Amino acid sequence: MNTNQSKESILLRSDQNGAVFLSLNRPDKLNTLSEAMLASLQTELDSIAADPSVLCVVLSAEGRGFCAGHDLQEMRSNPEHSYYQELFRRCGKVMQSIVNLPVPVIAKVGGIAAAAGCQLAASCDLVIAARSARFAVPGINVGLFCSTPAVALSRNISPKRAFDLLVTGDIIDAETALEWGLISSVVDDTELDDAVAAKVEKILSKSPSAIRFGKSMFNPQRQMSLSDAYEFAGKIMADNMMSPDAGEGIDAFLAKRTPIWEKPFH
């Protein structure tokens, strides 16, 4: 494993066999999304998006919580409308960069994921949570409706459940988050590392080009009409069929052998 930053960095990165592991590293602040954290995330996400050798991303956090949201102390130190607009714009760009990455992003969640931290998890393609994980958008408790987290939240769970969380500030446990569709799986705390590793290994075993074709199709088609979605998906699937991996995969299936995927460019 190649580690690119020291433990003093607020965002840790390591690379292994095509997987990139990013870890929020402000455990004393419950990994809040300070200006510096958002900038570090954006830099890494831009780098990953431009790297064809990356096949999967895991987003996790150091310490006892995943992410408690924005840094409220930093926000109160800059009481200007223009500052807040720019902060939320930058945060929104980070969330969209996750959604638009050409490879799957897995959130590994332990502890609390609150406000923009819940938004961060909801923006990922898959969320594997420890049984002790908790999710909330509690801005309403301090007089602030979590409007930007609402965008990601309402695209993962039903509008009525999302609005309920937003206007009450209630905390839900991992089992409820799974039932509502906010996360993809729940495991015992002691099994979280192994569960994420197994998911990464399974994704890395698939065709790199097929994974990228799929990610490029899945999120955009959700915003389209039914007819436009089918037209768009049909074009992507036809492009996918012309790839070397699709030919290799189908030939291997017919011949009852293991396919040999084309290696991504470095």
C-alpha cells in the first residue's frame, strides 16, 4: 500500500491495487468539513477523476465519528452572506464530484454522520455502516434547516421520511437507515473493516471498463424521463458492448473459463 500523506494531514490517502482510500482526519473535531477539509477533498477527487488507473474509492474517517457536518465555529467566525454562499457552493461541488466520479465510491461509516456528514455519506454510491453508526440532519436544532444536505438525503430516501428528519433533527440508527435506503448494508462494528475490504475486492475483480460505463450511466439516467433514460442507457450499453472487455467476458462465459480483463491505463 502506498501512503501519500503523513498522519498530520487532515485528509489521509492511500492507494492499493487500483483502490483509493481517503480518510477524514480531524478526530478531535468529529471530522467536520472545514474549509481546509473541503479543499483537500476537492483536490483528491479531481486527481482521482483524472486517473484512469483508479477502479474504486473508499471514504472513511479517523476516530469515533464519521463526520459531524460543517465546522460551526469556523462558520460563526465569518458572519457574511457571501462567505456562506461560497462555503455551501464549495461543499456542493465536493458532493457532486463524488457523484460524478467515474468509479464507485464506498462510504465506510462508523459513529455519527450528521448534517453535511450525512450528506457526504448519502452522496456516495454505496454506504457500509457499523451497527453503532447514527445518521441525522440536526441543523433545525440550532435554527438552521439543513437545506444542502436535504438535496442528497431526498435523493436516497422518500421525501416524507427525509422531511421528517429535516424538521425534527431526529437521529436514526443504522438498521433504520438501511430500511429507509440511506445505506446499503449494516455489519457488526468488529466486521466493518472486513466488510469494506470484501466489497472492494469484489469490485476490483470486475471489468474496469464495465464499471466505468456503469457509473457514467447510473446517476444521470435517474434524472431523465423514462424514454430519455432508455435511449441514454441503450447508447451506453452499445458503447460498452464494443469494448474489449465485453467481448472477452462473453467469450469467456461461453467457453466456461475465467475472463482476463484489460488493464486500465496508468
